[in-house]
Amino acid sequence: MSHLLEVTNLKKHFPLKRSWLGQATGKVHAVDGVSFHVERGETLSLVGESGCGKSTAGRSVLRLFDLTAGEVRLDGQRIDNLSARQLRPMRQKLQVVFQDPFASLNPRMTVAQVLAEPIENFEPGLSGQAQGARVERLLDLVRLPRDAARRYPHEFSGGQRQRICIARALASNPQLVICDEAVSALDVSVKAQIVNLLQDLQAELGLALLFISHDLGIVEHMTHRVAVMYLGRIVEQGTARELFASPRHPYTQALLSAAPGQPKGHRRIVLKGDVPSPVNPPAGCHFHTRCSHAFDRCRSEAPVLQDKGGGHQAACHLQKLPD
């Protein structure tokens, strides 16, 4: 059986401002050749610093813009080359929850209208009574009272609005939901509630989640597998348990060492320099300019993901990281 989502050598480059002759003066290598997959009913998390390309990768999968290169397959069917009309039925299987629940909802629409819109799009023949029952079912799923249907988005808290956004994503009965920093704008206690809700929905509905986040604590708690991105590339991926317990890439080690909640006496790895510009990324390994273990090969040859056992992969020329 094929993967539910399979992404192969995905690239997305954005042209910079054009010159007076109409020519692009360069390009931003936002995503630079990433490959990953998501199985049915599992959660894959994309993590990394701000600007590493994780959100662009998610939006590329959603086809919110055209790809520069690569393939995206959903449920065995290639979708990166489909026209907008051909893509429409595939969108029923693939939905998204964005970061900002305040900007994601139309303030002039009631919750009932917000939830009914995707139902009408994908099931236009449904009666008003059946549609109303579906709206009530969606509110039940996200633990909101049914009388919320008559109210407007401004009457709800941030966490409640995000529940409405989740309900809207579920309205088409999707197989995969992309959560693009879906809890980062929420308070700590509300974050935990939304994460627990997503896990409950996954168990109840058999959902697959592509969870994009920089919050490693939440990722460790809720995900099955993790892919770590740096400057447009995946540098390490594996099961959450294996990756958090035994990171194999110097960048992953530094990222985890900086996460909150480390035990007393823990040694934090401080990286030198700044993240290079994605307009002109370094040759070879993109991380070599900040890596204390870099040697000549790192500066000239880009490492590929290599199996480290148990499905754990890392893109590093070092056979073993120093202790």
C-alpha cells in the first residue's frame, strides 16, 4: 500500500525583486529538495528555526503556489501537476489549520455559515436539515456547544476560534490535515487543550497530521515521526522517541539543547554565527558555516540522508558525532 502523502525532491524558489529590465535579480531557496512521507493515521512533524522552509513545504503540498521542482502524491495520485479544476476533488482529502485563528475566520459569517461553506462546496446536494446536522456534529467533535453555531468569531476566545478552524478543516472528511503552527499563537494552557483535541480526533477519525511547529516540547508529546529542517533541507528524520533520545546531526543536537525544560546541569550548544541567507546558501552542507565539526568535505559536497538504523536518517558526513 502506498503512503498517504509522498513528497519527492520538493523545491520552491521565490524570485527576488526584478530589475528595471524585467529580469529577476536572484531567488530565495525557500525549500531546496526535501523528501518525506506521511502514513495513514500518523503524525509527522516538520521542525526547525523560523525561516527554515517548513511552512513553505506545507503550503507547497497544499498547492497554494506552484512548485519549482519535485512531486507530491496524495493517496497514490500525483497532485503537483494538476490544474485548479482537477485539484478541486483532491482538496476534499487535504485540509489545513493555519497559525492565526483571528485572521482565518470571516468576521461577517456566523460559525454555522463558516462550517457550512465547505460542506456546500463538496456536497452541494445536501438538504438544509442534513447540513445543519453536520454542523452540529462538527461542533460536537471539537467540544464546542451547539449554540455556538449562531454566534460570530469575535465572540470567542483564541482557543475557541482555533477549534472552529479545526471543525472547518474536518467538514470535508479529509484524510490529511496540515497544521501550520496551529498552536503557536495560543496561551500555554490552551495549547495543551488543542493538542489533546487533535490527538483525540486523530484516534477517533483516523486522521493523518502534518504538524509544522518550532515548539519541540509539543512535538515530542504528540508526534510519531519528526523531520528536522535547516535552510530549506531536511537534515534528520526518524521516530520521535529515537530522534529526541539520540540526535545524529549537529544541528538537531543544538536545536534540542536549546529547548525549554532541560534538566539542571544540561549543556546547551551555542551555534556560532547567523543562519546564512537563503538567497545565497553555502555550497556543500548548508550547516557547515555554523558547525564545530565541519571539515573540507562538508564545504564542497552536500550530504544526503543516510540510514542510521531503525528508519532514523541523518544528512551528515560524520560517521559518528563526538560526545
